[in-house]
Amino acid sequence: MTRLLTLCIALLAGLSAWSQPAVTQYAPTASENSLLWEISGNGLTQPSYLFGTIHIIAAEDFLLTDSTLAAFNRCKEVAFEIDMDEMDNIGALLPLLMKAFMRNGTTLRDLLSTEDYNLVKARFSEMGLPIFMLERVKPMFLSSMLTGQGEDSSSGMADSKSYEMELLQLARDADKPVHGLETAAYQMSMFDSIPYKAQAEMLVQTLKAAPSENDEMAQMVALYKAQDLVGLQEMMEGESGVGEYQHLLLDQRNANWIPVMSRMMKDKAVFFAVGAGHLGGEKGVIALLRRQGYQMRAIR
């Protein structure tokens, strides 16, 4: 069950991986580099906090700072991108996983050349996943399954940790209510906004670029551990990807969250934990909250 939940988190993490517009006056600057932000003003009776996560990270690189834990402990409730308690409910999880399959009987073989199909088949066979089990799975779901699967890795996600799962356990231990800024079903629906053919091409690109992507992941983790929010933003801006779908996959979701966050923290302190890719940039959560009149203070 835990492995299944971690796999779902890895899938949903893919929605946070694309670039945003250049930083302007509302976006965090280099002098404000931090993953933890205090939210105050605009009628709030007490501050809430915003924390940027990496959804899946090697266990040896995982770290929650004293400042982050102190902010977490000061809050009455916790909010993730989705309600993590729901994701621990097998009754809610199974219908969600069914959304990972392509519609209308479409298969990978329909989308790929013979050469590329064999490349995908060979890679997943190495992972112990026969291709017949994956024929109808959306290619972006398959791409997410490659997270943490380096060429020399045989343990996959076994040596990884999830910030969401760790924070969820802390919330349960402290009996803090847990909420979501959007539903898991809505997140999964974002994959239907991208043509299956484009998803398949991105899957093949991921496989062919595996060595360089491992280097990029190491660089991203280094920036994350340094709390270099601007550096992470600049790195994402330099990546290729699905730019034409950015509005749906990232910008629109950020905008959707702002009124939800405002309602949640109106009368109580809330600890918001979302992918770090959502924080920076002019259309990131920090800039959008500032536009609404909130005071955003970086906590180093």
C-alpha cells in the first residue's frame, strides 16, 4: 500500500516540473531565497506558512529544518496539493489509478514507432514490469514511474522519501486536520489535456536522455537543499518540456489555489506544503499571494 501511494505521489509530482515566466517585482528575489515563507497581513489574525517540497527525494538528501518544524508546530491545520488522507483510502485510490489508463482503447504501440516501442519495452522489462501490463497506461504516468530509477538502481523508490508522507505522519501524530488545495482527480485530469502522442514522445525523450536527466536531478536536489528558490526557478526556465500546456498544468492551478488558501487561513494558522516549483516566478504562489495583499516573509 505504501509503495502504491508513493507511486501516485510520483505521478502527481510530474505536474510541477515545468517552467514559469521570468521573475518580476512580486516574485521572490535572490535575497529572499528560502523554501519556508510566513504569510501575514490582509486581515489574518495569525500567520500561516508556505513550504516548498520535492515530492520524491533520496532518503540521504531528506531534511526538515528546525525552522520548518517550528512553523509546522505553530499551525493548527495542514494543507497539501491534495488531501493526503484520501490517498490513504484504498476506496478512493483505486478509482484514481483507473484514470491512469488511456481512453478509447489506445495503446503504446499505436503511439510509437517500432524502434521507440522496443526501447520502452526494454526499459520497463529491466524494472520487472512486462510491457503487456503497461500498454494502455498514459505515457506521462510511465514517465513518472522512472523517477529515481537511475541506470544502476535496482531498488527504485525503496531508498527515497516523500516530504508529503513525512509531513502527513507528523500531522497525524499531532492530530492536526489535513486538507487539499485541489482534488487528486483534478490533478489526474490534467494529463488528459496533453495529447497521448505528445506524452509518448516525452516518454521516449526521457528514456533517451536518462544520463543527463540524472545530472539535472542531482543539480536540482543540490539547489533544493541550499534553499535556492531563485536557482530552482532559473533551472526550470532553462528546461525544455510542454510549454504550450504550462497554463493548465501549473499557472492555472496556482491561481486556483489562492482563494482556497485565503479561506483556509482566514481564522486559523495553516501550514501549506506544495511542490517547490509552484513557489517562484511572477505566476507562482508567492507572487500571487502578494498581489492579493498578503505579506510574504522568507524564513531562512
